[in-house]
Amino acid sequence: MSLPRQILPGRFYMITRRCAFRMFLLRPDDVTNHILLYCLLEAAARFNIDIITSTMMSNHHHTIVHDPDGNVVEFMEHFHKFSAKALNVHRGREENVWAAEPPGLLQLLDREAVIDKIVYAATNPVKDGLVERVHHWPGVNLLPRLLDGAPVVVTRPQQFFSATGCMPETVERSMGVPAALGDRATFLEEVRTRVEAAERTFAAQRRAAGRCVLGRKGVKAQSWRGAPRTEETPRGTIPRVASRNRWLRIEAAQRDRAFLDAYFVARDGWLEGRPVTFPAGTYWLRRFAAVPIAAA
């Protein structure tokens, strides 16, 4: 069982989740892209999450978000649940779509960390030798919409969702640059420059190794029942925060330790029946047991 996590409004995150058994259950096609995009944007609208960008690979996704209200957990739960249901209808299957392990929720501590993870997510298909350029990826890739500012409009898929149900017929969202990230034009220019530099770096590495990319047609020709042939590398400790600034990481670790200390003191008192107040950012017990929470 994982330790409690402090969930506070206003944080930036990179969300990552893999498919069960590394299968290509998100392999791009028109219906799959439609389902993933609708479920992502509908969940963002429902829980007031700012989607900055998202890249849906064939067997995992990376999504960068800003969470102004502290709703990121409900957002992840809703998106993963409804995308799995609709994808299973599309694929004619009933088993898990997402891996049983919890989604990765990496807090991005500063502007540089947000840019780092935007570039990482956007260039993932290029790094993996699937396409030459970011915009060649045939799956969901919201970097172009972040850069041009155009809103994304998507209609409710026919798979799983009822025309008479509560899910909206149309969802429209724009990929934003929250004020905490500074001037929008400056921020986007830095993202664009860094993405292009990464594309050139990966192209040079392929040339040096004598490798070619799989290409859009090759990606779409893969069976969704397939999985990577490479062996999975065992993972160590999964980080909770990201920043190049060592002192920011230390400060975040100290805040997390203080939260855990206060949480477990309050929990012990609560179990003993004493009146207690849990620290700000307590999530699970606030949601499911309605315990009193200190102001943020």
C-alpha cells in the first residue's frame, strides 16, 4: 500500500499510465483516437483540469496538466475508467485496459520542469523510433494545439456512450498556459525550440546507428494485441516530484515528510476517537470519510 499523497490546488503534474501487459491497446486508429480525446477532454471539463498537452502512445500515455482546484485524482479516475470501457467496446474485449499498478503522478515543481516534461511527452514517439517528427505521430498528440492555441472540439463517440445518457454530445477545450508559467508567447517559443532540438538529436542518433523509423503506416499496421518485443526493465523507486533544482526537490521532500508526520498523528487520534484535524491536502479520508481538514 502506497503512502498518503498530499493533493493541493494549483499544482502541475505529468500523469503517466501504461496498458495491461504493455499491450498496444491504444494503437492509433480513428476510433481509438476519438475515444481517448473525448474521454480526456470531458474529464478535464468535468473536474476543471487544464490540459497543457498529451501524447497517447500505443501502450501508454503522458499527459501534462495544471490542477487549479485539487481535483487531479478524480480526473484521472474518470478518464481512465471511461476510456477503458469505451475502448473495450471498440476492441470487443472485456479484460483490463490499464495496468493494475497506480498511474504515475509526477508533481512538476517549477516552470523548467513543466517544459522538460512537455518536450519529453511530445517527443516520445520520435525517441522510440516510430516517427521522424512529433507532428507525424498518428495518435493523439496535443502539442500542435498547445502551440497554435486552437480549441479542440470532439463529439461523443458512438462506442459505449448512450445518446440519452449524461455525457455531453460535444466537448471543447483549449490547451492553456497558466499564468504561473509566465508569458505565453515566451513559454511556447521555448517549448517549440526545445522540441525541434530534440527531433534533431534523435535524427542524428538514428543516422549514427543506421536505423530508420517505423513510420505512420507501420505504427497503424501493428496489431493492438501485440506488445513490445524488448524485455521490460525493472523499475526502481518511482519519483513523486521533478525539478532540475536540487533545493526545490529537497524542500518538496521536507514538505512531504511534514505532511506525513501530521497525517499519521491525526490518523492515530481519529482511530482512537479523539477530535482531530487532518493536514491540508489529505485526500482519501476527506473524500470517503469526511474527516475535518486544515485550511491550505
